[in-house]
Amino acid sequence: MTNNSSSITENIRERRKELGLTQEDLAEKMGLANHQTVSDIERGKRELKASELANIANVLNVSTSKLLEREESFDSAPVLWREAPEDKKEKEAIFREKCEQYHFLEEVLGQKHTSKLTSPVEEPLENPKGLAEKVRNVMDLGGQPASSLRQTLEEDYFVKVWFLQLGESGSGACTRDDFGYGILINSSEAPWRMNFSLAHELFHLLTWEETALDASESGGSFDTAIESRANIFAANLLLPREDIMDHFREKFENNDVYYSDLIEYARRFRVSTEALVWRLHNLNLIDKKIVDRLLNDPEFRKMDKGTMHDSWDIPDEKPERFVRLVGLAYMRGEISKTKAADLLDTSLFDLENTFERYDISLKDDKKAELSG
């Protein structure tokens, strides 16, 4: 293709800098021998081939159409982190692109956002416990909230929940933009940690109006006080007070609590034993000395670790709803087979197998006859 406009080269340069990449970094990711080719492209001194544009877009985690648009701006709402990974900008770019793909599918299928994610209480920052109880009831999360929270957020509130490997240096993040609400979870963490992170990030989305601006201006992270409230919210949401009191109060009064009781209860509610023990302390069932003794007891830790394998559920690489929307859009002719494979990061050959792994049938869809 002929590069007749400086807008393409400017967009490439702007996007590269936004991701914190040097020309050498981009050249390496593109598989080029040296950075001079990138330099020539960005200065408009080299004709840009269609295959090169596609390669650049893929590396920069952006669509080719955005790179081709004139005066394209990559300004967007911030991604706010609990703990950012070392390659923060790259992971943010991937996260945003996935959320935009999700939103694209919603638009082509005409799925309007009928449910808005808003706080059901006034001054939610001052009342994280009350907010958690209200959210649990409004969302109808049932007796074991962690078991239904993700599906409820995705299906009923159109929250785009993605899991990426962020390593040991990264935790959860969230954002709110034109595509709606997005939550990013570190898939390298234990399942119960991921559940807690999901609830934690939900608090930030519910209080976005009150906190996002300050967090954005302070480098993309919430301050300690806000994070503490988010932890209180998550613990109260995932571990309902009434259930804990009914289960443990008499046991503690009679000094009849075993390690296996604590571990089994934590597994049932899909939280860590550490989160449970601290919840018991905050409900005044045990004092801090007992908390410290339990969490530093090697026998308790050994028994806890020994039960982890059976409960170690690895999340799907892609949200089930996202894959389902890809299948619907493809069956209804809204997207091509090539586009479907691209959205699912698979080959044309393996596309049907990918759908089968999610128990999604590609049989022809048919419009219902609603008239007599």
C-alpha cells in the first residue's frame, strides 16, 4: 500500500510511545533486523506494505483501522491498578483491545446495555460494609457469592472480565470507557485470590466517580485508604456475616473449632483461609493473637496447602460470553469466518474446535416466526 498521509505514521509513533516502546523494541517485536526500518516508517520515508501495517497493528495491540484514521487520538479513560506489572502499558493495551472487541460484538448483535452498574447506597466510600450487603442482595448472588459473581457481572451488567498472566508483580485492574466496564484479573494467582480481586475491582467500578480522577492523577493507582475500603467490601461481599455467625459462633464459644473446619469453609466460599481468618477477627470472633498464631502455624499451612489441588480451577482463556457472541455474530453473518478466528486468536482450521471447547454449536441460526 502507498502511504500518502502522515496520519498513519503519526498514529504509529504515538501508539508506540503510549506503550513505552522504543523503535528498537518495536523492530524486535516485528521481527526486523534493526530499528532503522521503524524509523523510516515513522518519518514517512518508506512505503508501508499492507502486511507490515497488519504486523505493526498486532504488535501495538490496536486495529489497523485505528492506525489508518486521520487525527486518531489514543486518549482514553485510565486503567487503574491495585498493583501494576512491570510491563504495565503493554498489558493495558491488550486489556483495552479485548474490551473493545467485546463491545464491537455487542454492537453488531444489537445487545444494548440494559443494566447499569451503579452503587445501590449513598456515600459508598464511607460504608463499604453496607455497600457489600446491598450489592449481594441486588445482584442476587446467593449464599456463596464467589460462585456466581463473575457470571452475574458479565451476563447482567455487561462487565468485561478478562484474565491475563501478569506474573508476581501484577494484580487486578479496572477501567470504564466507551466500551463499558472492564476488569482485569491476574490468572497467575490462586483461584481464591482471583475471586477476591474480582470483588475488590468491583468496588472500584462502583465508586469510580468518586475516586478515578485522583487515582489517575497519582500514577494510575488508588491510595491506601481506598484500597483498604475495597478490601473491606470484598471480604463482606464474599463472606456474608449471617452465614459466618451461624456457622462459627457456637463453635468458638465452645472452643470446638478444628483446622479442617476453617479450611473446608474457605473452600466452600472460594476464598483464601487467610481472608476467612481475618473476617472472623473483624467479626470479633477471634482476636489478633489467634489470627497471627493460625497464619504462622506450619501445620495449619500444610493442611491448607494439601487441599488446594482439588479446588484449583483455572479460568477459561476467554470469557464464555465473549466466545458465545463471536459464535452468534458468525452464524448470523455479521462477521466473517476469518474475523471470528481473529477474535478468538485461533486459526481457521481450529475455529470449530475452539467453539466446541466452550460447548458452543455452530448450527445455522433461524429467526423465530412470531406472527400468526
